[in-house]
Amino acid sequence: MTAARALAGPLIRRVAPLAVLAGLVVGVVVPTLYQRFALEERTAQARLWARQLASRTAALASERPQLWAYDRVHLGSLVRPVTSEPVFGRVRLDTPAADRVFEAGPTGRGGEVSAWAVVQAGDRVAGRVEVRLPAAEIRDIARFLWISAGLAGLLLAAGLFALPMAAVRRGDARNAELWAALEEANAHLEARVEARTAELKHRERELSELGARLVAVQEEERARISRDLHDDLGQSLTGLRLRLTTLEAMVPAEGPARRQVEAALGAVDAAVEQVRHLAHGLRPPALDALGLPAALRAHAERWAASAGLALTLDLADDEPPAGPAEVLFRIAQEALTNVARHARAAGVQVRFGRADDGWRLVVEDDGRGLTPGREGGLGLVGARERAEQAGGYLDVEPGEAGGVRLLVWLPEDV
């Protein structure tokens, strides 16, 4: 399980630029705009005064074209509204022949704004007027605004950054606590799942071993019953037949007694054949005496003759150990029984041999194939369990001829 992803890092990358931008807007843009607009307004005032003075000076220059620039009394009265309260401006007059022919107003000040206007006397330029207005107060206010707005912007940026970050860090801490609790619960759950899985695997191994023991006991019991049928009951029936044969020789050839003896002999012969068939089905002698290929061949041929189906055999001469041989033979019995009951086939193939470091058995028919409800029933379920208990597998799939192919693989030894 991956750790909870902290939100503080991504939030810093997103909030920090916004906080800095807000701080810059308040701390830089506001005082800058104030200073700019205030200076522009003061410059506009200076321009207006310069135009008014230029207009008045033009009238004086028209009246006295040669001496107007030296008439300081008249010029002083013209500029007094600018140089006195409340304007306290500074005026400078230039002519085409000389600069600064007239100056009035406070001197030695810094931080002023200025504006020029041309003195037009008729069709000639008589000079120009410069008006300088004080701007130190504006600059002082702007400086104060710079400091105040800078502090305000800094506080705003810090607030915009710190408040969300504090909330997010608290959330991250809470998430970390919850995630730690979740990881602890998950570790506990995984430990319980591992313990339960180990227990289930142990139970599965026990069931598999029990199933294998049950199969072994079943095979031993089948072999014992087969021997008992063949040895005890078979010998008893054989002894009974010998006695009936002796009795047959003692009774007249014609008569009801002879017919009864012959009927008894026929019943005994039928019982002997039935006992032999049962004993062979329980444990074919060829499986122990001749091995799996011979037992498969004998059983398949006898089955094909009784079922009336064409049989194709491809059996290798390799002989598997007793464990795989028993499992493969029983699965072959069940597969052929299913073909006879359900396949509606005309022929069947049985192939056996080595494959992939083990043993492979294939039973394939040309019948109607896999249909809903025909998956083999309990017989093939038991066959699959036999194969899995032996460490192999059993697959049922469509055959090449349209029927069903049953494939069994078992490891080299079981």
C-alpha cells in the first residue's frame, strides 16, 4: 500500500505565486499608480498655468515688442498667482535671444514637475514660459504609501500563504494519522489473511492427502474384492459346475432331470462369466500382470465390441509406475463410459504415451460435441479430482472431428 500523498507540496506550488502576486499588487502597483496619477495631475496643472501665463505674456509682448521681457514689474504681477499661495510655483521666461530673462518663485527645491508653453505674439514667437510646481509632497505621500503598501502586501501575501498552508498541514497531519491507522489495519488484515491462507493450504493438503489415501484404499479394496470374486466365488462356482457335470453323467439322457441339470449348468456358466466380468471391472488382471498399455487395449477393445463403436488405439509401450497407471486407467474407463452414454459417436480414439516429463492420455470421440448439460457429470468431476490429486490436470475441450476430446496429464511419478 502506497503512502498518503501530502497536499502541502502541491499547494505551495500553486498558492505561493498567487500570494506573491497579491502582495506585489498591493505593495507595488497601488503606490506606483498613485504616484503616477498624482504626478500626471500636477503636471497637467503646471501645463494649464503655463498656457495661461503664455497668453498673458503674449498680450504684453504685443504692446511692447522690444522691452516686454525686461519689464519685471509687469511680469511679476503676471506670475504672482502662480508663485504665491497656494500654488507656490516657479516661473521661468526665455526669449529667442536669451534664456532665463526672467525667473520668479521659490528656488532650491527638488522633486518638481514642469510644463512649457510658447508665447505667440501675433505671427511671431516671442518666447516661452516654464512653470514648475512642487511635487515633494506627492513623492512623500508616495514614499509613505510604498512603505505602508509594501508592509500590507507582505502581510497579505503571508496571510494568503500561511492560512491555507496551516489548514492543509493540519489536513496532512490528519491524513497521515488516518493513513497510519489504515496501514496498521491493513497489515493486521494481511496477517490474518496470510494465516487463514496458510491454514486453508494446510487443510487443502490434508484433504488432498486424504483423497489420495481414499483412492489408494479404494483401489486396494477393489483389488481385494476382485481377488475374492475370482478366487473364492469363482472356485465355488467351478466346483459347483464339476458336481453338476458329474450329476449330468448320472441322469438319463432324456427326461426332465437331464434338462434341469443342463439349465443349472447354463446358469452356473452365466454366473462364472458375470463374476469374471465384475472382477475384471473392479481390477483388471492385465493392469497388474501386463501393465497399463495392455490393460487399456483389452478394456477398450471389450468396450468397443459391447458399444458397437469403431476404435482407434495409439498406445506407447512405455510403462508408467503403479500410481499413475491406476489413475490413468480409471479415467480412461470413465471417459469411455461417458462416450457410450452421451456422445452418440461412431468412433473413438485412445492415445497414450510420454509427454512433457509425464504421461498423457487422450480419449477423443466424433460425436455431437459439448452441449449444455453434458459436461460429464459426477464421473468426470471425480476423474478431474483424481488427476489433480495425482499432481496433474484434466481438460475437456472440442475435438478435431467435432466431438469431445478429454486430455489427462500426470507427472512422471505420483
